[in-house]
Amino acid sequence: MNLTDVFFFLCFFSFRCHLTAVTAMPASLSIARIWRITDTMNDTATLPGHDYHGNREQRVCETAYCNEIDVLEEQDKPTDILPIKMARKLYRSCMNIEAIEKRGIKPIQQILDSTGGWPMAMPVREWDPHKFPWQKIDKNYVTVIGNSAFYNIEYEVDQNNTQRYVLTVDQDTEYPLASKRDLGKIFNDDDTYALGIYRIIQAFAKEKGYTLNRRQLIDDVAKLVAFEIELLTIIETDKETHASSTNYRRLTIEGLQKWYNSSGVTSSTAKMNFLEMMQYAFKLANISVNASEPIVLYNPVFLHKLARLLGNTPRRVLVNYVQWNMVNKFLYFTTQDMRDIMFNMSYSSYNISNYMPRWEVCLLNMRMKDAVSYMFVKKYITDDVINETKEMVERIREELRNRIMRAQWLSDTVKKSLAHKLDTVETQIGYPEWYKDDQAMIQFYEGLQIGSNYFQNLLNCAEIDLIRSLKEFRGIVARNQWLDYPITVNAFYTQTVNAILIPAAELQDPYFTPLLPNAINYAATGFVIGHELSHSFDNEGIRFDTDGYKSDWISSDAMQKYEERATCFVKQFGNYTLDVLDEHGKKIKLDGKLTEDENLADSVGVQVAFSAYKKLAQQKPDTKLSGLENLTSDQLFFLEFANSWCSSVRPEYEVDVVNSDEHSPPKYRIIGSLSNMAAFAQTFQCPRRSSMNPEHKCNLWN
């Protein structure tokens, strides 16, 4: 494919975005970059067996994983601080398959035994239904898995006082199977899920030396699966939650209990005691809570639906489910046989035959992420990279500020308010300052015990994490408190503290490489920065003021005009359709409302990144990329941006994205944002009224 073809495809977007398996990585950065850019136009694509979509984020993950493996597999040195040695020991315990196989499922069985056992994995006569009702088991597990089996207890920055945290209760998002789309496929079209549970139960019965009645076991499995179906049907999807305006209530724990009780369900199987549950959890950190503790309840209708479901469900089924929920959380950390069963239960509907290698499993489940991040940034992140990124942030912030100040539809007062909010956005770049203090890292992990038993190590880490989290709840919210780990391959904006995070993992190839042309770095990392800064003014972010309070701080006239402009993005993306057909043979449309905030941030983000790059190029002419000298710097910018999102996506995954993800599928993130840019059309001379140069373009600020 020659460059003329590339430009043609960009204008009309017949862009063939694929991820091709690379057997040998070219040596020079320049060649590697050409390889990746041109590779996305290949027709022959293969995917890693364990994944069902591949894109730029996947590739930066691979880079980060390689670097993390490098620091974890190094030999301990006398100068290494204790947390480094503990993290490596934790990793080695995870990699010790022989020891894990030898312990088998016994660690989970011991947890089950401590709460009366798993009824369906034991003879009927062995289970005492009165000694351990589901409520007692659920309470005991709150300090093991960190939540109830039926709802989430968390905390967030209090919107009434952004210096404090407030407890939240919401529907669970991590049920053993929490995708509505999968109900028909997994529960009706095949028996993979039910058969998986059947085999797991047999393994636990064998562990105890029990012989089960086959008819009873089949009946138990059928009733458990039926209950899961009913539970999943009362869960609001992201799309449903997004559309609801009544999904938030501020109460006390006492008020929460009254709301739940107002469902009118009086059955003993529906009884819940929220205060007792929370007091039990906080006791672990010696923190007291009482009935007057403020709490935010999300999706209040869900609790009434849950009460009715629990009230109509036999206690045996409920205990079986609570135990299954716990087993499901830990089973993957036991034997290969159990992992195989879990894998088939989770991914059979995606036709995936292989799963990730052991080293990758151990990295993804690494519970000492701060220690690994500490090692990672020490070895791979230089001060020059941090400083260059900070400079990029300020250049892009300035461009966004200029666009706000030039917006003719805003009054001067509103412009100044918005600009002030932008100026005060806290920027977290690379890694937190406390990583520079070895003693702070040592103190952070004080009390944690890491040995050779991987399962026990996981429990120890979970307990320390929970205690630390509970103690943090009573503390003061710090605006400079980090939003995530430096090794996280993702960037964030948080409204309640008005802060963005660009973690260290984002500041490496293929997102950021200091030796490459600025066009490439601004198209990749610059876009990420512009995207996150723009979230402070998306349809949710603009409702939060400079200090993180949700209020009417913008005039109603300005908000009305804002909504009119934002609606353009809703309509634009709502008109895009997938190439995949639904069950009725019709093309599936994107949900422009669900994805509104992300689409807006994409469009504004790439615009301000490009503007910042152009201004920099005027001050400092950019270098050429060897091998692509015929490209102008502007063309290189847009090619790199498109390359960032080119993906090979399985159709079933793409349908999942449309139904539940607040991001548009990668292909439409490219099409939608670039077709809104006159600069893109000019760069590639796209004809007027072509798909990538429409007559009407969505633009928030101009």
C-alpha cells in the first residue's frame, strides 16, 4: 500500500485497522515506528489467543508487562528495600505452580468449612441450615472479599464536602456472570456454565471425601443458575443507569435500612442488617460507625428488587450462591484443572481457546502494585521524560484555555470561570513524590507477611489493603492523592478533586518516546492529555466546579447553549452503525448518549493536541521520521493518532462495547473525532461532503 492509497483511505475511511503478529521487532526506533504505522494497513491479521481485541493499549500493556517482569525476575540485591524483596517473593509464589497444585483447593475448602460448608458440595444431612444462614456467611466474607455477595460497599469523595469521604452502596458489578448479553448464550444455548459449576462441586465434594446424590446435585446446580439469571435481570446496565435520573439518594445507614425495609418483604431470607455489616467491616481497622453515618445509595430501586428476589428464594439456594460467589473469587488461584473450568465458563461465548501465560496472570493479579511501580519507575522513567510530559501538559492546557476564551457563545464571566477551573486542574504525572522516599515505601507495607504459600499471600495482601482503605475513609481528601498506580495503562480525570492522572506506564513506547518526532508524541500522549483535560468540561464534568462540588455554577443560559452543542456529538455518533447484525438481521447502532462524554473528550482532545503541536513546530521545527520522509509532519500526526486506535475486534466483543461501554468502538473514535477537524480534511485534501469532511462538523468551543 503506497502513501497515495493511505491518504485516500484516510479521507474515506476504508482504513483497515488490524493487529498483526510480529515475530521480530526491528532494532531502531524509527523502523519500529514505521513498522507499526504501516502494519495497521495489513490485510492479514492474527490475534493473541487469549485476547479478543487488540489495539494500541494492548501493545503498551505488553511493553509495560515486559518491563515489570524484568524488575520482578531480577535477583535481590543487598541494597533493595524490604518491599522490593517481598514483591519478588510474592511473584515467585505465584509462579510456583508445583506448590499451588500440591495445595489444590484445600485453602478454599478451609474457608468454606469455617462458615458451615457449601450445601451443594456436601450430603444433605451434613448441612445445618440454622447454624449459618446466608446473612451470617455474607458478613463473615466482607473482610475476606471486601464486599457483600449482593451489593457493593465503597466510599468516594463527598460531593457535599470534597475534603471528606462518604460511604456508598450500589449494585454489585462483579457477580460470577454479570453480562446481560450473555444470559441467552451461556445459560440457554449451551451448558458450559452449568456443567462448569457441576464439575467444581464434584471437586469440592471429593476434597471432603463425600459422595453426592447426583439428582440432588443436578437440582442444586439448576436452582443456582436460575437464581443467577434472576439476579442478573434486576441489575441495571451502564446504559440503563446512564439514562436514569433517579439513581442517587443521600441517606444515613439508618435511612438506608428504612428504605430497604420499605420494600414490604418480610421473609426471613430477605432480612439484611446494613449497620451490622458495616460495623463488622470497619472493626478490622478499629473504626466505629453508627446508624447516623451518611451514605450515598445508588440505584435505590435495585434494593427493592433484591429484597423481593431474596424473599422468594429458598435459604439453601441463597447459601449456595453466597458460597459460590466467594469460591468464584478465589478458584482461579488454585489448580490448573480449576483454572481450565473457570476459563471455559467465562470465555466459551467468545470462542477463545487459549488463555494468557502464567507470568501474565501473576502480573495482573499482583497485589503489591505500589512496590512494583516503585521498581518500574526507578528503572525506566527518567526525570527528562517527566519534565517533557509536564511541558506537554501545559502547552495543551494553554490551547484548551484559548479555545474556551475564544468561544463566542459564552459570556466573559462564564469564560473566566471555566478557564479558572482548567488552570486549577491538578496534574499527576508519572509517579507520586513519596516514591522518592524509601522509608515511606517500607512503612506503607508495614505488617504485611509474604511467604511461600501463594493463596495465603493473597489473603494477607487483601487484609492489609482493606485495613489501609478503611483507615483512609476517615482521613482528609488530598487533592494530590494519586488516582491509580503508576503501572496502570490508562489515564484518568476525576471531577470531585479536579485532577488528571497520566501514569508512568503511559510514558513509554508506543505512547511516548523522547527520541521520536514531536508529531508522534503529541498525537499519542498529547491526545491522551487533551482527552483527560477535556473531561473537566464534558456533560458530567462541567457540572462540577473548581473545588469538585456539583452545583449550578454555570449560568442556565450557558448550560442551554452547551447542551445544544453537545447534542451534535450525540446525533453524530448515534448515526454510526456496526458491521455486525443483531438477532433480527439489522445493523446495530451506536448509542450516542451513552458515549457522549467520551466522544466529546476525544474530539476536543485531538484538536487541542494538534494545535499545541502546531504552535510548538513554529518555535522548534520538527524532525522527520526516517523512512517516512515524504510525509508532512501534519500527516504523520494524524496517521499516528489513527494508529493509536486501530484495532482487530471480534464481533461479539464489539457488540458488548456498544451495549455497555461509555467509549465508542475504536474505529468510530477515529472516524468521529477526525471528521470533526477541518485541519484533518485540509491535510489530506478530503473532498467536501465526503465522509471525513462533512459539511456540518461538531465543535464544542468554536
